[in-house]
Amino acid sequence: MNASLAVGTALPTHPPIGDPASGGPTTGSHDTVETRARARWEAPASAGVLLLTGVLYVWNLAASGWANAFYSAAVQAGTQNWVAFFYGSSDAGNSITVDKPPASLWAMELSARIFGLNSWSILVPEALMGVATAAILLFTVRRRFGAAAALVTTAAFALTPVAALMFRFNNPDALLLLLLTASVALTVRAIDKEQLRWLLLAGVAVGFGFLTKQLQAFLVLPALAGLYFAFARTTIPKRIGHLFAALGAVVVSAGWWVAIVELVPASARPFIGGSQSNNFLELTFGYNGLGRITGQETGSVTGGGRAGGGGGAWGVTGLLRMFQSDVGGQISWLIPAALILATAALVLIGRAPRRDPRRILIVAFAGWLLVSMIAFSFMAGIFHPYYTVALAAPVAGLVGTGGAVLFGHRDRLWVRIVLAATAVATAVWAWVLLDRSATWLPWLKIVVLVALLAGAVLVLLPPRSRIVTASAVSTLLVGALLGPAAYTLQTIGTAHSGSIVSAGPAVAGAGFGGFRGGFPGGAPGAAGGFPGAAQGGAGGFPGPGGGFGGRGNGGTGAQGGTGTQGGTGTQNGTRPNRFGGRGGAGGLLNASTVSAQLKALLQANASHYTWVAASIGSQTAAGYQLGTGGAVMPIGGFNGSDPSPTLAQFQADVAAGRIHYFIGGGRIGRANGGSDVSSQITQWVTAHFTARTVDGVTLYDLTAQN
């Protein structure tokens, strides 16, 4: 936010580019701050902010253990089997893949192969991706706006709460943001250098982004294409040709893996998790594609919200979604400031040449931010607050660059008024966000408010005194970054695990999606409701260990018992889990835990079997797999609703002696039109094999048929 106004301290020696009044250059995209002499402090300061970012993201890293066990189990599989590595299988037996392409797994799997499988080897690559993203922002902004602007941009990025969360977690979002940030920087470089190769490299970055999280990577494409078309120094036909060449780079860099998956016979590779037809293209355009926009993801846990403001399982959609209770504290601290500063900066640059380097970079960040934010705001399907990490880089970029331009023109009264108004707006919004966690550091919102109001007063003064300028800059920096910094420090001091995580302290009114108290079950008697365990667990959307969400009313599932209240649960015994408890047998969002007796039983003669066990749902299977070191087949994939394996395939595997145990419980039933194979398999197992209970877990020895 106005913290970025600190860049004004560098502007006397680095005047605004392309501003005739400043004496800066007015032509040529190569005339950037990079071509000017740098002060001695710039290099150590740049190295220092990146080092501090690294320390911030690595500190207390192992506290989260396996983090998202769904992906950690896939990493384990990839360290045991190269086929699992290539396809991104959930298990070393290659029964099914995770429901994303495998690019993010490859980095973690290589680390685990080198350093051994543990929490650090899995999570350190994610932290390093955060440092790399920060470095790209730093050097990209520094070339056009100077070191001070770059330092503020990097600090704003590093202290974004959701960035601190996801660069310390093993979801695909960390690699995706790194690749998208690189694609923006490379496109800007292509315009600067007038060389096609940089644009092609940007296409490659987006292509590997697709291999990380599929169509979400393409949200940056409208901004990149529009940017190059508007600002490249060549004829319009050549620009169009270059863009098609870059599109070809996207297709090739993403398509090679897709082509292999589609061309290899289904019998020779694992099932594509998240699909209903064992087809990666279906996964791309359905469950992980257009279904996220419409809410019609076959096999998903539930239908989505209603676009245009309606509520649903994933929250209310609309323009204000990024500011709601579930999402606001993750990303929105500096969004108002970023939008105000960017708009005012573009007005100030208005008379500069079309290819002014400042304008190009600000437009790049603004286009990226707006397209992504609109898509997130109106997607009616599965939406988790941590998706907003994709906004962290463009928000920080606009704060640093927009603030630099305005602070460089603070001799104008209207600019000072805009800066003061931005400070006030940021103060008010920070108060709202901090007040949502009223019992957590209640004094903090007062400090933030006072600092930003004081900064607003100081910035209104004419820039005639260095003391006043320094005071304004430091006050605005403290006020703007103190709130998100406090959230970030709380995040790195807290263990996070499971499939749905969030940064910062508990927030009043926040819950899973649009449900304030929990995630209710299906309608009584409805097929495909959200049932309890096979033996009739209690809770709204329960596994045997607790409810899904904080004390919400339960429904009656097709296979489960009736429940009235879900459990509250904790994450790793430390952090309140807004999204449900975790029990010995696991559930949809949290991995199972394995007792010593059960571990010894599952490990007995493990080398004789392809899978030491099979269970319903990937999270349940992941806990047993990580706890025993042996492959565990996740029947039905993540939601228990993929047709993998079919009943006939499962029966064949049992007959061939490839599966030792079946673990009862977990999610059973058809989810949102998905397969009911998990129910079929469970019914067949319970009818033909004898149950035994070990430490509260129901097992069926599949080598001893009745």
C-alpha cells in the first residue's frame, strides 16, 4: 500500500522514466533504471530482503508434518516407483493419480529422492519457490522503478498471509505462482528486448503451469496477450504471429505429457484421478476446468454456489468475494491500495510515450490481477481461500510500482490527496479485517489505524523537508504492513495440515464455504448424501473421528448413520480446524493416523503384496500409506466417487493376491453424480470377508475369504 511510497527516497537520483517534467528519458523501452548507476546499499538490501524471505518461509517448517497428506503420499509413491513419479500416482502400485497433473510433485519427489522422505524434504522446495518468486518480482520492478520500489514490492509479497501459508505447504499453488510470475516477467522482457525468444519462454512457463494446476494457469494469458499486442515494437501482423508462436510454446510444453497420457493404453497406466472416464481431457475441462466456473463438477463433494451473488457450499460469489470473512484476511489487506495507486499512476503516466516501461509493467500487473480476481469472485464451483495466493504477486507489484510513481510526483497537491486517501482507506479496511478476530491482539488495529492516519497527515505536507518525507515513508510502511505481517507471523508459528488450510487466526463468521457452522450432510435418505462411516458414524459430513466443520447439523447419508452435530477437531492438536476433526480412520479432508499395533499388522509380509491395504478415499489411504511405507489403494480417489477400481478389477486384484487388507470406514457413496464403486466394493467385502477391529479400525483380511 502506501508503504510503497518509500520508493520516493530513491527518486531524486532515479527520476520517473518518460516524464518530461522530470527530465527522464521519453523514448525507448530500453531506458530503464537498470541502465543507471546504483547506490552501494542496493545490492546488500536486495540480498537481505530475499534472505529474510527465505528465513520467514523456512522457519518452523517441519511443524506441519506431512501437511497435505494427499500430496505427501503421492511424493512417497514417486520416490518408490518411477512410473508413479511420471504420472503423479497416489500410490506406488499405480492404481490412480492425484486429481492434478504432476509437475508440482516432481520437485518434491526429486528432493525426497535426494534427501530422504520427510517433512523437510517435501516442504523446503515449496519455500524455495517462494524465494524465487520474490526474486523475480524484485529484479523485474528494480529495472523500471529502482531498488526502493523493488524492496517494498518484495516485502509486501513476502508478508502476504496466504503466500506465507502456501509457500510452506505442499499444494500445487506454490509452483503455479512461481511459473505465472516468471511468465509475466518474461513477457515484459520480450517487449523490452524486442526478442521473440523471451515470449516463447513465457509460453513455456504457462505450459508448465498447466502441468501444475491445469486451466488456472491460463488465467494469465489474456493479460499477457493483451500486453504484448499493445506494447510490442513491431507491426501488428508480426505481433499476432509472435503470439501464435507463444501459444505453440504453451501447447508443446504442456501437451507432451498430456499426449503420452492419452496415447498410452488405460490398462498400462494408472487411472486419472478426478475423472469419471479415465480421461485427462475430461479432468481438464470438467472437474478442474469449466466445472469450477459453473459448479457442475461431476464427482465433487457437492454442488457449487450460484454465480451473481447466490450462496452455496463454496460461499457467496460476486465482486466482493475477495473481501468476505473466509477470504479477506488471506489476501485483501492491500487490494484497495493497489487498485487506487495503479489507477492514479496510469493517469500520471498518461502523456508518456506508449511504450513507457513503467506503464507496461503496471498494466501487466493490473491485467493479471483483475482477470484472476474476477474469475475467483464468480467461480461457482469448488473454491478455497488459499487459491488467492495467485493474487499475491500482482497486488504487491501494483503497490510497489504505483506507489513509486505517485510518490515521485508528490509535489502536486492532488497526488498528495490521493496518497492520503489511500492511507485512510487502507487503515479502515485493516481495522475491519483485524476486528473479525477481535480477541486476537485487540490493540493491533488501533496501532495500525493511528500509524496510517498519521502517515496520511504527513504525506499531505509539501515535500520540502527530508525529515517529514522520511517520517511519512516510515509511518506508512509500518501502518500498511503491520496487519498482514502479524497474520503472517501467526501463520508460520502454527502447524497446518489437511486439504483445506487458511492463514492467520480464527475469524468470526468464517467457515467452510458459505456454511458458517459446518458442512451439512445430504438430505435424509438421498443417494449420494454425505454419509457417516460404514458402521454409522456421527456428524454432518463425518468420518469416524468427527464432523466435517464446526458443529453443523448432519443429514442422513445413503450408507451412513444419522448425525446431529459434527466435531470441532484440531489440526495437529494445535490449531483450531474450522473444517472438521480428524480421527483414527481419517476422512475426506484429513489423513488417517496409524497406531503401532495396526502399523505392525499392515507391514507384516508387505513385500508379498502390491498394496498392503485398500481403503475408501485418498486421504484415508494417504495416512496409512505414510504411516506404514507400503502402497495403499485409494478406492474412488479423493472424493471416493471415481470409478477406480471397478468392482471386477478389485475382485481380480484380490483373487491374484495383490491386496492384503481392506480398511473399513471412510467416505462411501456417490458424490454429485460420481461413481458408487466404493459402495459396491464395500458391500462385496463385507459380504465375503470377516471383520476384525484393531485399535478401533475395522479390517478385512482379503486373503482369508469366508
